[in-house]
Amino acid sequence: MTNSRSQLRMRIFAGPNGSGKSTVIDWVRKQTPKGHPIDFGYYINADEIGKNLIKQPLDFKDFDIQCTPKEFAKVALSSGLINKEYTHEQFLNSYFLRGNRLHLKDKSKVDYLAQVTADFLRKKMLELRKRFSFETVFSHVSKVDIMKEAVKLGYKVYLYFVSTSSPEINKFRVLARVAKTWS
């Protein structure tokens, strides 16, 4: 992967839950303009991070990142994602980081920790000038901030906004996904 300024790319797949973001991502990944697949760079998805954290630690080496516990906590605590729903104490008690690997301690907080981890990874990608993509429901102002920061750093930013024609479709799809997960 090349990291020159002219080739920096950030792709954002945004839209409400149940809108088909993952389907669009799968479709875009299969495209081969000029005979080559699209380089997504590192792919960051909080849902996937959460699912994987339940099974095994997240190895920051998979993202070519070295991460210390102090750095992770510092970025997380300044993210705006540590709040009354996921307090500082809950955050600190939900994980431990050792040997560049993030371990889940409290499964009830996996979704929160996954969001914080995804935010950390996005910020590190910018800092290290790496090409990356992520999926989001765009529910936090930090997503706009990261787009602005990326542009300032010379990234070409792609925003794919995915929606359905009716919120009822989204509700049905989310319920179907939940039912499938728990069956």
C-alpha cells in the first residue's frame, strides 16, 4: 500500500442501520475499474470489531499499528464516546491492552469498546497517513470532524451514503438481522 499524499484515500460508507451499507461495500469491493480492484486500505467496522473481540483479542499489528495502553486510553478519553452511557470507569474496566493486543474484559460493554476502538483506529490511520475505509451510521459529529481532518491532510474522501426508500424497510431489516443472530 502506498502512502504518498497524492494517493491517500478515505472511504466512508454511511447510512442508517438496515440501509444496506454492508451490501454496498461488498458490491464496491467486487468492482474492478481499469482491471484492478478498488483499494479500500484498512477496513474499520465497529460491528466487526465487536464480534471479533468476543472471540479473540484485537491485534493492532493487523493494522500496522503499535499501541500502548496509555495512548489508547488518552485517545479514547478525548473521543467524546466516554460519557454517561459508557463512563470512564466502565471504559477502564471493559478491556486491557497487553502486547499490542486489545482484550475484552466485560462482554456487556463490547459495543461501546468497539466504537471507541474504531474511533482510535481511524485517528491512527490519519496520523500514520494510511489509506482506510469505514462504515458508520453517522450518529456522532466526530465523523464530520474526521472527514475535515482527512481533507486537511491531503486525503481524497469518498462518501457513499446508503439509504432505503422507507424507514420501515430499515426496521424490518434490522429486526430480521437480530432474529438471525439469536436463532
